[in-house]
Amino acid sequence: MDIKDLVTLSDDKEYIVVSKVVYESKTYYYLLENIDYSNVKFLVENGEELKSVKDKELILKLLPLFIQATNETITEEEMEIINQYVEESKPE
């Protein structure tokens, strides 16, 4: 999977790969559901499987890496579109 890919997970929902990083020899993914942007997934590759990352300390270490990887890959126009979708999906 690469940044900007659309993937369908086992919950039958479609997600956008927002970011992808390698940390301590493992590949991690930051995904947003394509319809409900409040549905966020952090996943790690485990062989052929993707497993959910639930360790909050690990996620806090990964977030700056995800942001850096995203900034290097996504254009300014694409970032504006993402920010617009996020703003529109916030509860009022």
C-alpha cells in the first residue's frame, strides 16, 4: 500500500492511506475512512497481515513521522482538499 491508495479492510469500509512510515524495521500505516473522516486506523504490517496498533505511546511516536511522510508526498492542493473534508466532517 502507498500513500493516497484506497483500501477496503475487513470491516468492509474503504480507507485512504494518509501516511506510511518505517519505524524500528516495521511498516506502519495511518488510514482515514473514506466517508467518515473521524474513523482513523493505525496499522502495522505483520507478514501478509495488517494488525491494528493500539499502543498510545507508540502512536504518539509515529504521529510526527506520519506528518513528515505526508508532507513529503501530498501536494499543497491535495492537503487543502483533505483539510476541507476534515472540517466538513466535524460535528457541529
